[in-house]
Amino acid sequence: MLTSLLALLCTQVALATSPPIPHPQDVARRDKLRRMLSIRDSTPACATLSPISDRLVTDLQWLMDHVEAPPWVGVRAAQCIMQLHGENEIERIKRWVQDPDKKGLVLVVLGEIDELAPLTARTIVEAALIGPHNDLVLPRIEKSIHPEVRALVQVPEVSP
């Protein structure tokens, strides 16, 4: 009896600490997205990825977090999240620009910032300005097409 109880307890601990095994459909779907984003000289339009996954943002974020080669897979995945779901993924993108380990991702976000609605772009840039890579932000947002974004770095003139 004690042996059975101990075996059950060990099994429960092992299940609780081991990462979940992805569903085969998740693996197949993510692999297809990875292959599409891996093409070296021909970037697929982000809109062509939507029919592949009913969990596109989750799958693209997974690719960003787990695929190391080729390195542009994560960059393209981030660009697609911003292009297709930027308005709905503000909190996710704000976490990206505030992550001290994601300097390159901050540059990707800033490269896509003008593709977002002005107020969404401003919200993300505000988060980036208080993040660890704020030195990268200022020179790039001065050139934004959005006045709301440029206003974050413009110093008001003082009247004499």
C-alpha cells in the first residue's frame, strides 16, 4: 500500500513538473508556419498565414520563443503579430519592448510602429520609453508618421 501511494505521488510530481506535450495538430500547424516563415528570399504576406492557424498569435509567439534558426523566423512572426493583431495585442507588445533580453525585438517593434493606429503606436512607444532599451527608441520615434508618437520626444518651446 505504501509503495503504491509513493508511486502515485511520484507520478503526480513528475506530471506537474514536466512541460506539457503539445498536441500533434499544434506541432503540424507550427511546423507549417515555421517553414513558411523560413523561406530566405521570399517573405510570405502575413495574411496568408491566417488560414493555417486558428490560434495564430499563440503559434507565432511560440515560434518567436522556440525557433532559433533561421533567425528571421522570430522577426517575421513578430511582424505578423503586429500587422494582423497589433490593436488587440497591445499588452503583449508592451511586454516585448520592456523585456531586457529582447533588444532586437524592440527594433522590430519600432520598425512596425507606423503601421499601427496612432493611439496604439503611442501606447506601445510610451512603454518602450520606460523600458530598458529606451536609448533605441528616441532616434526612431522622431521620424514617426504619427504626430502622437513624435510628440513624445518633442520638447515644447518656452516663451520668453
